[in-house]
Amino acid sequence: MKARLILEDGSIFEGQAFGAIKQTEGEVVFNTGMTGYQEILTDPSYAGQIVAMTYPLIGNYGFNREDLESTKSHVRGFVVKEVCRTPSNWRSLGDLESYLKENGITGIEGIDTRALTRRLRDKGTMKGIISLTDEDPYKLLEKVKNLPGLNGVNMVKEVTTPEKYFWGGSGYKVAVIDFGVKHNILRSLVETGCEVTVYPAWVDAEEIMTTGYDGVLLSNGPGDPKAVTNAVETVKKLLGRLPIFGICLGHQILALALGADTYKMKFGHRGVNHPVKDLQTGRVYITSQNHGFAVDENSIDSRIVEVTHRNLNDGTIEGIRHKKLPAFSIQYHPEASPGPTDSKYLFEKFLSLMKG
């Protein structure tokens, strides 16, 4: 069945529908990873987005249970050059198209993903609609233009856990504030020697303080960090009372709590090969990233906050730490194994802060 992807600038890309055959809309972004489509589809940080993959063949190793980053998919749509319908992998339990159908996700294949990526790089992230070709493109373009963007929108409320739950592990007791946490973050904490309990994004600081935790992890998540105002206030109350480790959206929320500002990037960082330099050691790491917002360096109070990591592609901030209090954060995903274990030291650093 023929389908179209229509962007808010009037661009139209024609291809074939696969997965769930229905109209869908969202913010159109691209990911440069050659693999990892399963993790992308189940990463809550992609809530509200249509994800285009730059690698031409997607789905060749199928789907399995072990690599799920959450219990369901959160993307609005999936764009590929070619979908593989005959996967081959000893762990595969099914194919990509079947997964999209089961989870109600609209896909489109056969479009020029290189042209789409260049358009998004040149003009920036745009809103878009995937529709069937019998729908009026002019009416759809008007609909796209009237769609709300992600600026100022609290997407966290769509993906956070509705109630507290115990994940597992033993050792130092860690409270994870769930803004859209990936399962591998929780697994990494357990492997490092932590007992992990997950809280909703709206948890109050006093509830965490009175339960006897040794540290707090601020998780990844979708959308505009400035829209998650309650979390910023909670982190302000926790600063200096417990060690804090922030990842991705958690990094941005920690920065806001420390008086800095954030901004929406032109097209964001989404891929598994972003070079990041640790400014304290001089070592460069190849990192996995997924974010459309970043910390504004001009807003940082250098008297209390130190920039610890920097992206070597565009110079954006990839890590900060408080100069006196036990609080630090990273913009990229240390649990995503791009190294594959190069960034494990960050979890160990968090552990050392809890040891005191």
C-alpha cells in the first residue's frame, strides 16, 4: 500500500506502508545507528517522534525479548529505506513488521532516507505526518503545520511509571526517578552493586529522603526538560542530601536545578557513534545518544558547576558536576554499550559517591 511522509515545510516523500496501516503524526528525527532498531523502538525517550533510520536495511536480525528497553514501544512512526522481512539471528522471535503491527506503529519504507536526513540537517527537526496516498496532501500539510511541537510539552507524564516499584539487586539502595527510564540503566545499576527502586517522575523529595536511600539516579526521558518543573524542584531539595547521578534528560534536569538553562537543538544527537571527550582525563569515548535538547553553556555558573565532558562534533556539553556537592550528570547513555564497557566507570563513580 502506498504511503506518504509529509513535513511541515511542504516536503513530500512517497513510499510503501508497513506495520500498522494508519495515519500517524509526530516530530520527525533521524538516527544514524547501523543496528539497535529494537532498542530505539522501545526507548521511552522517543515518545512523540517519528524516527527515520539512515542505515538502508533495517530488521535483518529480527526481534527478541532480551533487548527491550521498556515494556512497549513509544515511537509514533518508523521510516526506513528497506525493511527486511526474513530476519536471521539465533535470538530472533519474530520480524520487525510483525512487531510494528502488534504495537500499532505505522511504518513507511522505500523513501530516499538520505534526502530526508539532509532536509532535517539543513532545516532542523520538523513536524510530520505519515499518511496513505488517498488522503488530500494539502489538507494534511495544514494539519502538520497546526500540530503542537515538543517545546514546552511535558512528555514525561506519558512514559513514567504510575507507581513505585522494586526492580531488584542488592547493595547500596538507589532511588531511580523515572522520566522514561531504559531497562539497561536499571540492569547496569544492579550489576554495579545496587538495590534499585523506581519512582514516578512526580515523587516528592521527602518521600525519598525518609526511606533511607544511599543515592538518586535521574533517568533519561522524552521532551523538553523545562516542562518537567516538579522534577527540577525535587532535585533542588535533594542536592547536598544524597548523591545524584543524571543521565540524558536527567542531566538536563540537574543542570536546571543548578541554575542553568537548556535549549532545543537544531536536529539533536541520535546515534551510536558520537565522540565525547572526558575533559578531566583527556580520554575520548564513542557514545550512544538520543536527545533533542542540550544545556546552554553560557548559563552555567562556573563558580559551582564544572563542565566535565564535551561533544567533539559540535562542542556541546556532555557532562557536568557540582564542585562541592556529590552530584554529576552525563548527556549520553553509558548503559547502552557503545564501547561496549568504556563508560561503565560512570556507574562506578556513582557507587563511590554513595560509599562516601
